[in-house]
Amino acid sequence: MSLQYSLFFIHRFKGKVLFNVPMRDYTSFRIGGPCDVMAFPQDEGDLHDLLQFAEAKDFPLFVLGGGTNLLVRDGGIRGIVVNMAEGFGDMRWEDETKVVCGAGVGMRSLVMECADRGLTGLEFACGIPGSVGGAVVMNAGAYGGEMKDVVEGVEVVWGRRKRFRGFLSRREINFSYRRTELPKGSVIVNVHIRLKKADPGEIRKRMREYGERRRATSAVGFPGAGSIFKNPEGMNAGRLIEEVGLKGKRYGDAQISDVHANYIVNLGRAKAKDVLGLMALARDMVYRIKGVVLEPEIRVVGED
Ligand SMILES: Cc1cc2nc3c(=O)[nH]c(=O)nc-3n(C[C@H](O)[C@H](O)[C@H](O)COP(=O)(O)OP(=O)(O)OC[C@H]3O[C@@H](n4cnc5c(N)ncnc54)[C@H](O)[C@@H]3O)c2cc1C
């Protein structure tokens, strides 16, 4: 790492900076080679410095939420990984039903707080791991609910001096199935969420039901990243993979779960290349036998 690179952080950055960090320690898959630098901005000032620095030096930058929807390749990530987990943890209630939530807040904390306050709208998300920022980017969803149903807009920061900070409305985010369209290079710092008042007993009941359904259908017992592929229109990706006979198929320590075929699990020391091999096999067989193209839901990043 260049001296200049290090000096920047020593002089200007309030948060922690780590070098040569194994990404497997920061992903739910427990897979991934090292990133050059991992920086933990404490606030928007830190984030601003980081974005401008990366842009000025032409260093690539990757934003990490909870790392629960990621497959990091075995060669790791070049440049700077911006870990949002240590700053951006505030929840500010603007009125009885509206919260402005830091992107680094855990989804679990937000869901529990809303239930405690008798607010409905996020029950679907109980059991979805990761951060609020990551959930917006992925338009995370389950049981008929999605983040787009409750998000009014996001505050984002990006590197170009001219338009350093802005608010994007729900319409501008352009949510679709497990997808959003944010301007390239933007980092979500706050999420504006609107919920509705409801009977706390009913909210808890729905959360319990969803929790039981989740345990019954996706308790795979090993590290993973949730669903690997999106469900094709009107179909179920797991069922398609199961029907082509791949349930339980294993490459190295990576296995197509024998509980839920749209999950790939890490049985111990799985490599990204093993997971990618299983993904390629599933896509190929489902296309050849069923004529259906599977599109990945997980984000694959880094170098081989
Ligand atoms: C056991 C398990 C169950 C799951 N169940 C579900 C489910 O039911 N439904 C579902 O939709 N998903 C599910 N997932 C997948 C995953 O939890 C969600 O997609 C989650 O919302 C990702 O959030 P994260 O913070 O971990 O994002 P990450 O994985 O860290 O990042 C995902 C993407 O968002 C970007 N990003 C993260 N934070 C920011 C930010 N602040 N600004 C800009 N970009 C950002 C990253 O660069 C990356 O491209 C599951 C995963 C696991 C492991």
C-alpha cells in the first residue's frame, strides 16, 4: 500500500482503517479473499473524504452493508471497501409513523423497534439479515412485502463535488424485483421509512407466522447468502433446480442445499470458485432441461 494512501487515513479519517482484510470475515457466506483496504467511516465527513480521495486517486470503491447478499471471489477486492456498520447507526423518529434510519442499522433492530411501537409494514422483513442500506439497494422482500412498500426515499452521498449530497424519492430509486437504480457510485446514508399504526398483537402474530415459515423452508444450518437466484416470473427457482436433480450437489465444500435448492451452503472451507461452478451448473441445466434462464440474486464481486 502506498505511503500516500496510508497518510491520508492517518491525518483525515476518524474511523478505523484495516489493510489486507479477509472478506470471508465480513460475509454471511464466510467466503472471499482479502480486500486491500477496509475503512469504517464514522460519519458523513469521513465518507465524503473517502469518496473524494478514491475518486481523486482513481481507486475503486465498494460499499459493504451486512455482507449477507454477497459472494466475494477468491482473489478478493482491489481498492477500498467502505464498511457502513460502525457509523450510520441512528434512528430518528420524525413523527409517530416515520423514521429516518441510518444505513448501517441492522434490519433486525429496525423490525423489532417498529413492532415495539405498534407499527406495521416491516413484518415481512423479520428474519432478513443485513443492514437497512443493503435492504434498500436489494429491495429485499419476503411473504409479499418489499422494502419499496415502506421506503419514502433515501439520502445519498457521492463523490462529485458539484452534487455531493441529495435526496432520492422512491420514484427516483426505481425499485423492481430485488433491484434498484441508484446513481453510480452513490452511498446511501439514511433511509426514510413510513409505516402505519396497527394492533401490536397482530404485528407480533404475523412476525411469528413468518418466522415459523422461514424456519420450515430455509433452515439450512450452514453459512450462505440466502437465495442464489431470483424467481423467474411465475416460477420458483429452488423448485427448478431441484427438478433438474441438483439438490445436494457438491463442489468442494460448496453444496446446493439439500433442504432448499435455491440456497448454496458453505460446509466448511468452500471457495468462491466452487460456488460459481455450482451456479453455472444450475443455470446450464435449468436452461437446457427447462428452457428457463436463471438470473442471480446474489451480487458477485472481486477478482478470481
Ligand atoms: C439466511 C439469509 C436469509 C435471507 N433471506 C432473504 C429474504 O427473505 N429476502 C431477501 O430479499 N433477501 C434475503 N437475504 C439476502 C440479504 O440478506 C438481503 O439482500 C439484504 O437486504 C442485504 O443487505 P446487506 O446489508 O447484507 O447488503 P450487502 O450484502 O452488504 O450488500 C448488497 C448490495 O448493496 C450494496 N450496499 C449495501 N449498503 C449500501 C449503502 N449504504 N449504500 C449503497 N450501496 C450499499 C452493496 O454494495 C451490494 O451491492 C437473505 C440472506 C441470508 C444470509
